[in-house]
Amino acid sequence: ILHRGSDPATTFPNLGVPDDWYWSLEYQYPEHMRAHELDLGLVVNILKGAVATSDRVLTVSEGYAEEICTPLGGKGLEGILTERKHRLDGVVNGIDLDEWNPANDPHCEFPYDVSNLAGKLMNKRALQRELGFDVRDDVPLLGFIGRLDWQKGPDLIRDSIAEMMNEDVQLVMLGSGIGELEGFMQWAEATYNDKFRGWVGFNVPVAHRITAGCDILLMPSRFEPCGLNQLYAMRYGTLPIAHATGGLNDTITRHNPFALDDPEVAVAAAIASDEGPDGNREMADLGPGTGWLFDSMDTWSFMYCVSNACKLFRENPKMWRAMQIQAMSQDLSWYHAALKWEKIFEWSKIDPPHCEIQQEHHHHY
């Protein structure tokens, strides 16, 4: 939604479409967003036209489908999206289980799976050596992988860095983007050389090794339609800390401090969660969870989750292991998404078309 394109209304003839399509494409910016008093704020917005005329509107998580119907999430299109809400669906993406498989990842030295997590600890030690950190099993190793821009929230890490570095932790960040945030990573590495590493750029093998070697993945996104890194992380037994928004809120189960640290309960909870509304919700709620979510996009809420996660890592390894087992036991493939897509296609076939198809041929010379 944020990255949709809008062009001046005067450019409509350049599209080469029938004149009566204009009313579906027209969008008017509110007064506070116009350049001057004579600016009517009229633009053509192809995304708005698509939402207005489609038989079905789809996005990549149920949570994001709800959010884009609000002023904060809709970015000006919440009106038309709310009108079409009865035809708006969200389906969470799956991941490629062959590319992201800790049992045979070519980028990681030590294979492992949910039944034997010894290889994860070996990958952590290898990553610590690669980054020049002290090789310590008892210190939480945190990671961030993503674009350095406003959406992904690395500025929240920047604003929390002094407090975070007061903890006994190690942090590695991989990403590129806004120059100011790239500069922050370089400054933080120079300032906290024994605890922080910043890799400016993107490197697929390093991303895999961070996912496998870290204990915790940070995802403080301001909004996230679906998000994939948290799915990769849970597949690898790396527990995410994320902002409770969009697909992050849909795919991460909050840590339950009252849960049993029983691996069998963790597996049963993962299976029940996979089944969605049709599953055993009571069993799903009994699990230890798969990560931590903070509701408010501020440093206090973020650091509260970081501190709680690090405390659990140090003081309750059995519960930590149970959370890893629940995270890794989930079915993160495309299977469940495919079932939902199939159902939506069936609905689309049954429902009458939203717009009448024009039979008249329009010629433009």
C-alpha cells in the first residue's frame, strides 16, 4: 500500500484505456496533503482502480487485511478497501522448505533438526568465530536481517543500542539502505567492538548463517504485510522478537510463561496451531510459544521483550528448548496457503462478477 504509484490526473489519456475507466482510477488526496490552495489533489491510482473493480482482493496475511482497512494501514485507500471488505482475504505465505532446511543447508557447516539441536550450537560457535566475537554458549546472540529503512524499524534498534549493549549480549546486523542507518552500524561496531557487528550490504550465505547461528532474530517492523525472515528463523529454531503487526502477529505465537517445558506439549501445540480455527485451540494455547511480540513501537516495549527473552535464555534452558521445538515443529510450507488459495478461487468462480465486462471494442488511433 505504501509503495503504490499515483500520477497526475492529466496523464490518464496516456494509459490508452476507455474514458469511463477514469472514475475507478481517480483518487483525491485530502486537503492537508495537497501542494497549494489551487491543487485539487486529483490523481490516477491504478491500485485503487484494481481494488474497486476486482472480483477478489487478496493480501498476504489476515492481520494485514484488517490493518489496511484503517487510516493508519490503508494510507488513503482505507475507504475503498473497507467497501470491498467482504471480498478481501489474507493468506500467509509459505516458505521453500528445501532452500531453508537446517538439516542440509549448504551455507551452514553443521546440520541439525528438531530432534537434535546440537548442530545449532555448533553453528552459533562458528558464527561467533566468523564475526570475531568471544565464543560463548551462555551469551544470547541476536541478529537482524533486512533493509535499513523506516518500514523495517532498524532505528528502534539504534535508539535502544546503549541499553541493549548494557546487557550481556552479542548483536549482528545485516542490511543496506538509508545512509544514516548504515553509518549507525559502522559507529556501533566501532563503539561496542566486543558486542556488535554490522554488515552493510546483503549476502545470502551470511543471511543463512545468521539465521542458523543466532538465538534470537529481531524484527521491529512498523508494518509487515507478511514477513518471511521470522518464518525462516522459526524453521531454524531461532526465536523472533517482533512488533505485533500484520503477518508477524499472525505467524508468531507469544511466549506463554505458564506453559509446561515439555517437548511433547510443544509439538502438539505446533500441530494444533497449523490447523488454524479448525484445530484444538486449547492445546495450541498450552504451548510455550514461538517468540515475543511488542505492541507499541517504542524503545521501552522493545527492550522489555529483549530483556525477557535474554533472561529466559540464561535461566530456563528447558523452556527455551521447548519454544525451539514448537517453532521448528510448525508446518511452514505452502500447503496450508495452497488450501486457502484454492478455496478463494472456488468462491470467485461461484460469485457473480463484480464488474460487467464491456463487450464494445474501443479503438485508439
